[in-house]
Amino acid sequence: MMNATGKFLGLAGMMMAAGVVFGASAQASTVKVTPLGAVDGEFCPLDRAMIFEDPDGTRILYDAGRTVAGPDDARLGEIDVVLLSHMHGDHLGDRHIEAVNASECGKPSFPVDVRSISNTVQIAKAKDALIVTGSEMPPILGGKLESIGGDPKKSVLVRFGASRMVGGVKITTVPAVHSNGVSGSFLGGPLGEMLEKSGVTAYAGPPTGYVLTFSNGLSAYLSGDTGITAEQDKVVRGHYDAKLVVMNIGDTFTTGPNEAAYVINDLVMPASVIPSHANEWATDGGMVRAGTRTEAFINAVDVPVYLPLSGKIMEFDAGGVCTIGC
């Protein structure tokens, strides 16, 4: 091996040079997480969406919900996969913001009505992305894709305990304790009208969480909407050894801050956690507001908490440690 001056290096020199290259590669091998909320730099009541980018460039959108301004939202970029934990409107995206920063964080507005198609399906169609879901969701979402000129085969299934590779990312679903109703307005037609009139929702099977295993070795648990489950110990920690968690903390509809802290401290035991689904005006100027559920969660957990401030990119290494944007 020759150095910059054309001289041959010995074994020690080659090992040092290889170490420099390996070190540079390891430094670059982080997973990027970008929250997509309603207001730049804040964590607002209905913020759900996040993009996960693998070191190989694979980009995954998780729970687009209402705070992505449709498929033309410039923050999206290329998207390879759209994940949906369950089909409630605040995750599926029955309506969405008109533009980022178009309303106040404490009172976000979602004037664009897309309940018959959904933000999730429109984004997947525009980006030519896979929709990866569990339960009985794939055929429903595939039908909606086809209705707007998309390929229904782009809506694919991954069952509990199984996995699907997309790029360098292994995607699997894990159980969540919640509900998974489908609104009549989304289904449309006579069945949808009947459901709407009766106040009943259809059911798309159990809701899901996800475990993503990235090409750098990082395993991340995305809780979806859930209560406390035994699987968070036996499956998420015991089998997948998740080091990064995106955890719902909103109470009433999901785990509250103290219950969510128990999941983190005693069941999953990751290296880092990102709170989600707080259902509150959580930050002002990027700082946690006093008396919020978010503050209670931060105070209750034993691991570093990283707020999902919209547009702020965070990077995590294989061990779930935040290295940039922390």
C-alpha cells in the first residue's frame, strides 16, 4: 500500500490507514430521524409523522397523519416506505395542514379534507412508495391506491413475527393494545354511508407497532398507539433488543406519561426515547412547557429523552445513542 508521497507503508501503517477509513465509515453509519410537525421547531398537539433514513439512503415515513402537507410537502423528499400503525384519522390522515407554519402550535389547523383517500395513500401514490402494514389493512389501502391510479400491489403485508426487507431495513410488526377502526367516510359507498349513519366503524384487525432494524445494526421500536403490553418486554426488548423507542405518551387514548415511563424504564429499557402522540401543546420556542404530560414523562424516565421538534434532524448510532441534533 502506498502513501500520499508514493512510499510503501508497512503492516502497521496499513492497519492505521484501514482504521481511519473504518472510523470514518462508522461515523457516517447513523440513522437520521426527522419529525414532520405542524410548526417548525415545535412539538404540537397532533404531531405524529417522522421520517427514518437508513445509512444506505432508504427513507421510511411513519404515520403521516395530519401534519404533512400532502404529497407536495417539500420536507418529504424521496420516500421508499410508508408505515401506518392503525387507521384512525390522526394517523391515516383524514385531513391535513395547508402548509407548514400556517397555524399556531397550540391551535393547529387542518383545513385540507382528504378523508375519502387519506394523506397516507396520496403520499404513497405520489412517491411510488410501498405501504407496509399488518393485520387486515393492506387490501383496504391497496384498494384506495388503485382508486387513484396507483398499484394495489404496492400495499404489502407483514404479520406479527414476520419481517420484510426494504433496502437495508428489516421491518416487522409487533402487537399494540388499542383499536383499529375504519371510518365510513374513508370506505365510501353504501357500506360507508351505512356505517356513518349508524355511528359504527369497520374494523381492520389489531393495531400494530413496528420494529425497524437498520443496516447499521440499530433496532428501533415505534409503539404506534398502545397501552402497556407484555410483548414490550418479551418481544421488543427480549427478542429485538430495541435501543431507540418512539413512545406514545398522550393518556386517555394511549399510555399516559407515567405508564409510558414504566414501559421505557422496566420493559424495553432502550438507550434513548422520543416521545410521541402527546396530544398537547408541548413546547414553546422549542422548550418544554411546564405542567405538560411531556414534562412529566421526561422527569419520570431514566434514559435520555429527545423531543420530536419538527424539522430538527437527529442521528442515532447502532446502540441508540444520539450523536447529532441532540
